[in-house]
Amino acid sequence: MKACSIAAAVMAALLFFPASVQATCRIFQHRDYGGSGYTLHNFERMKMVRGESLGCTTNGHGGGCESTIYNPSWNDHVSSFRVKNGCTLTLWQHVNEGGARFRSNRSYRYVGDRWNDKASEALCMC
């Protein structure tokens, strides 16, 4: 009887918190998902420079609202990342979508020598 109650509670939680809540992109300081990590949710953008973090703003990606986070401590410190549940992570070499771009809808244990510690902006789209 107890197992049924637990199963019912889990099913209720899954209905209340849909999978889209779990859709995220997580960047890591070191390869193999090591060091510090930071989670970005759908339509969250991180500019790795000084600035005032913005809440919901209109975006140019087909609607919705985008949140911009400014975090200079992450500039040139991304070495790996995980994407979950249909998300795509885009990294740019420079802020304001400048320079080279790296986009993936799959996780990378290591971004490779060309991208290691080079990103200055990140956008998570789910």
C-alpha cells in the first residue's frame, strides 16, 4: 500500500511540474562537467561582462520573453556544458552575439581546444 501511495505522489508531481521545467542548459568551468556550474533556463542569456541584469524583455527569437544575466566572473571560463530536454545552447566569442559562434543541442564533456575558455555570451533556448 505504501508503494502505491509513493507512486501516486510521484505521478502527481510529474503532472504538476511538467518536463519543460526541467529543460535547461548548464555551463561548467572545467571539462568533464567539473568546477563551478551555472544553469540557464529557457530564453535565458548570460553576458559575461559587467552590466545590470534584466528581467523579462522581448526577444528576436520568435516570441516569448528573454532574461539577460550579467556575470563577468564567467568570461572566458566555459569548458563543458549539458543541455537537457530539447534545449540548444549557443555560445559566442564576444558579447552582443559577436565573433565566432558555437551552437549545440547535445552536451559536450569538453568544448575542444578552439572553444575552451573563449565564450563571452551564452543563450539557452528550449
